[in-house]
Amino acid sequence: MTSEKFLSLLQLVKSTGRNQWQAKCPAHDDQNPSLSVSLNCAKILIHCHAGCTVDEICDSLKITPADLFLEPRKVPATPVIKPPVLREEYPYQDEQGKTLFTVVRVEPGKNGNKDIFSKEKLQGIRRVPYQLPEIIKAEQVWIVEGERKADWLTKLGFIATCNPHGAEKWRDEYDQFFKGKDIVICPDNDEPGQRHCKQVVTHLKAVAARVQIVKVPAPHNDIVDYLKPIPEDKRQSAVFDLLMLAEEVKDTNALQVIDVADYINTEPAAPDCVLTDTFERGDKVAIIGQSKRRKTFFLMQGCLCLATGRKFMSWETPHKQRVLLVQYEIKASHAHRRIHRLARALGIKASDLRGQFFVISARGQKLTLDAVEREAIARKVAVIAFDPLFKMTEGDENKAQDLKPILSAFDRMAESTGAAVLYVHHDAKGTPGDRDIRDRGAGSNVIGRDYDACFTITEQKDDEDAVVVHTLLRNFPPQDPIALEWQDGAFRLSDLKPEVKTSGDRPSKYRDEILEIATAHPSMTYQEIADKVGCSKTLVFKNYPRKDGKA
């Protein structure tokens, strides 16, 4: 029995020292606690100062004297920690076979699984692919994820390599060693493995003679997991069987020459529209407007409608579309509030959007377009939207050479993801309504020649809270402009005429002064009034055209 359990059987227990207590004796009518209890290393000691025996006390408590022996305390077993066992070392060598650094695989590692690390500090050390001397001499090279898998294939007679430090760590400087070679990529069957495969393909398809992808059959995790159950004498044959099923990567940069007769003999594919008869997947789309015209709200509302398959203003959405919005300008909390309010205004619930609309808050973040591209592919989105464009550009937006890189990157992203790429851009200074839609947007006019579709947002002529939206489409018929009003927390179609405000519709800040002087001095000429007010003669004429035509 434990001391705690024994003491729980007594009444009026009071501690009188370390491992000593006083309580009422259960063997007699004890009005003044007379039972002393103490412990030694193995037994509970009891003594009644009124003369009750140990047997009498135990009988009263319905226990036996043997129960007074203490139970041994259970001490948790000390886990046996196996010392790390060095499993393998993988030397990375230069072209001449000199070791540059060594990758070590330790198992078990600190977390009980495995640790892979470099022996040396790699700062300032040149990085190369694994087994570089063999790569240089080979015609065909297998690329896997990890040195252990490369060694497995090497033992079977194949030249195999990997980059150090795992998936998605391929470097530009590795590309040179694979020029003109037949490349076989065998990725792991997980998301990092698939992203790594895509990264390697992007790097090598332009330099290699051929790039193929070998897919390990599910449920196997990788090539080693696939080969382990196969008898050793049949493993090489199994690898060749996989190679026979390899998928060759087509070089999208290769010159494509098409016999026009094939166009005539086949029906063209139907457009995969995002907005019906406006733009489709793979298009680049600009949303251009002046400051404070709610361009971001327009984009967010459009994204909500696309994600839920709802009509967006006058544009039909053929079905639900997955959308990825990358927000560079406003804080995550502001984006949260805006989308929350818009969804509430439109009657959209969380269940309508689950798995359809994703947001990346990129303000202040070092976000690469490669990372966005990976997310877009992983989430299978149909639309990638960036807000705003000027936050993504480096240099002067007025120079074509500074805008071309980001626009070219959008081209590659649209091609690799199959998604439409949207971007929000601001108008130049001045009155947007004075300019042709083709000339809208700040900076170089290269933007006007780049997009496949454009939405311009301009202040409506009669209502400063209303806007007019024009479209300019490359691949679909022209559309009539529409007027929108901001009502109840969202854009709504308006009955206002879709007429934009121009500089001629804006009252001059000099108007009152011009009218006051011209009325008081009817004999003054336009030039005299202009000199007195401090404005141009033309501005005087616009604000005070005389019937007599006197200049």
C-alpha cells in the first residue's frame, strides 16, 4: 500500500514533520487524535498512544498488517537512446575528381528519422551535381532526388545524379554540365518531388538534347521504394521497363512550323473562356483605371464571381473558376476586410468559395514569380491576378526595357500554368477620359500592345461615384461600354449613360474669378482677363465665351 492511500483511510490527519502524521485512532473512540503515523524506507509505522495494537487498528481499517509494507514506486524506464550510426558519405567532386564537399546521411537523426548535412561549411565552396566526373563522360544521365537513389541506379549500370540539399534546390550553374545530353528525370511521388521535376525541366529543356520523365508507379514513393521488392537480378530490367514508358518533354521554345492545310482540315478548339466572349485561359488581361476608382474592388468582385460561377456585371462566367490573387499593395488585414464585405454584399458564403479562391499577401515579402507559378499549378487555378503591376516592376515604368521583363514573365506563366494572367495598372496623370482606350495606363506604351484584353475604369460624366468600363479585346468582338455604381458595398450595373468625364466637363478652378472680372469689366479682352487671373487665354474663352466674339 502507498502512504497516500493509507492516510486516506484515517480521519483528522495532520502533518507533524517530514513523513510524520497524527490522526484519530480508528480502533477506539478517539476524541483527541492519538495515532502516530510515520514511514521508514519500506513500511508504514503506526502507534496508538491509548494502547491499541497494530492488529486492532488494521482490523478497524479492514486491512492486514501486510498492507503496511510500502509499494515500490514505479520509476519510468530510461529510454535507450541509440547513438547515431553513420550510414553513408557522399563526396561531391569537381571535373577532375577532387572532392569539394561531402554530404553525410546519419540515421537516426535528432528527430528519430534521419539527418542529411554537409561535413564542411559551404560558404564560398563551389556547388556541383553529384558524380560530376561520370556525368561529363555520359550520354544519358538520370536525375533523381537524393544521393542514395543515384547510387542505387549507378549500381545497376545507369549514370545518375542529383543536386545537393534536396528538392527545389537546383541552381543555374548546374545546367552547363547537361548540355547536349539525354536527360531522364525520375521524381519522387510527392508534391515537393513534382515541383522539383518541373524546376529541373525548366532549366534543362533548353540545353539538353532530350528530356524525359519517368514516373514511378503508385503507391511507391520513389525509385528505391519501387526497386526494393524486385529481385536483384531483375532490377536493371525493371528500370528499362520504366524507361520505355517515359514521357518526353516537348521543347516549347522549338520552332513550330505548321502546314496550313492542317488548319483547313481540322476544326479549331473552342475557346476555354473565363468570361464568355471576353477572354480565355492563357490570355493576359489588364485592368486600368485612375486613382481611387476602386480598381482593387473591381478585381476582387470579379474574382469572387469567377470563383462561384456567378455573372460579373454584364459578363457571363461559363462555370466556376479557381482563382489565385496576389496582393502586393494592401495589408492582409485590409484584403480580408474588403473581400469579407464584398462577399457579404453579394450574398456569397464560405461554402460557395471553399477550394476556389486563394489569396497571397505579398506586401513587403520577397515573393518570386516561380513560387506563385508553383502554387498556381498545385492548386490548378484558371486565373492568376496581380495587384498592382507597378509594385512588381524594377526600374522606370516609362521605359519599355524595364516593363518587358515582367510582361515576358507573365507570358511564360500563362504558358506553363494554362491560366489567364490579370494585372491591375494605374492611369497616367491627367484626365483619362480625354485619352483613347489604347493609350490608357501609365508608363511605356508597350503595355497597350501586350495584353489580350483590357478593362478601363473611368469616372462617369454626371456622377463622381459612378464609373464607366470599356473593354478592348484582341480575340473577341467589340463590346459596348457599361456604367457601374457603387451601391451597398459592391459595384452594380447602372442606368446612367456610359459616358466618361473629360477635361471639358470639369469646372475650372479659375472659373468664378474669370466670371467676376469679365462681368465687372466687359470691355476687357480675353488676354487682359487671362493676365489678371494668371491663366491661359483659352481657359478664359472656355469659361466665358462672349456672344459678340470680342477677343
